[in-house]
Amino acid sequence: MNKITCSATKTIFEEIIFNNELNEKKTLFGGRTLEILDKNAGLAAYKLVNIPIATAGYDNLYFLKPMKVGQSLKAFSFVTGTKGRSIEVFTKFITEDLQTKEKELAFTSFCTLVTLPGDSDFELPEVIAETEEEKALMAGFEQRYLSRKEERSKLPEFLKNIDI
């Protein structure tokens, strides 16, 4: 089995927050947040494997602090676990006030991506944690994986109640 470090999958996105990206509360629009999340997490997964993948879901999305004009935004993503066809990616957004240089953790999320069925015989590499942050996040991977699997098993029953 191939092995890869979390840091080898790390992706970093950075930009200044502008007025045209704000919602009515004058904070970064949630849709823009999710767009950045999806692209950054997807790129981290592609650094793990260079085969077609798709986003399967998001877990534990936490909007911790408002992201506003006058701040820079940095998003960090890296793979925190793999199993079967599933790739889990952790993402955190850190804002920095451009005048005071104060930094805050603004957002965190786990994203699950999957290899597409045609690549089912492909074996995902084992991910190796090096830093304390990576080790702490990877320690919870198995439980998060099992929780997602249980939730997914309930999906057919849930969908029976949704009108089309």
C-alpha cells in the first residue's frame, strides 16, 4: 500500500474579502464560503490521487467567526483519512485583520470525496500524520467515517418522504 503525508495533500487558498462577496449582514456570503471549501478540499484530494473524484458530502460545518471586508482569508485543506473509496478532507479558514494583524479561526469543516465507481479497484494511499494538529484530526477519522456510513444507511428511508 502506498503512503502519503497529510502535508503532501495540503492546499492553501488566500484572498482579500471584498464588498461584492458579502451577504445582507455584511459578512462573507455562505455560498462563497462553500465554493472555496469545495475547490480547496477537492484539490487536496487530487493531490492524494490523480483519478476522477466527486464530492459526496460535508460534515461538521462550523461558522465560528464572521468573515468581513478588511480581512484577508486563508483556507487550508488536507486529507485526514481514507477508507474504501472515501477520502476525508479537513478545511479551516483563518482570517487576518489587515490593519491590526489579528488572526482568528473563522470556519472548519470535513468534506468527504469519493473515487468514481469505474476506479473501484484503485487502492487509496494510507495517510500519515506528522503534526499534532494532523494527529488529533486523524484520531477521529474512524468514528466520523462510521457516523457518515450510518447516516447514509438511513438515506433511502428519509428520501421516501421527499416529494419530487
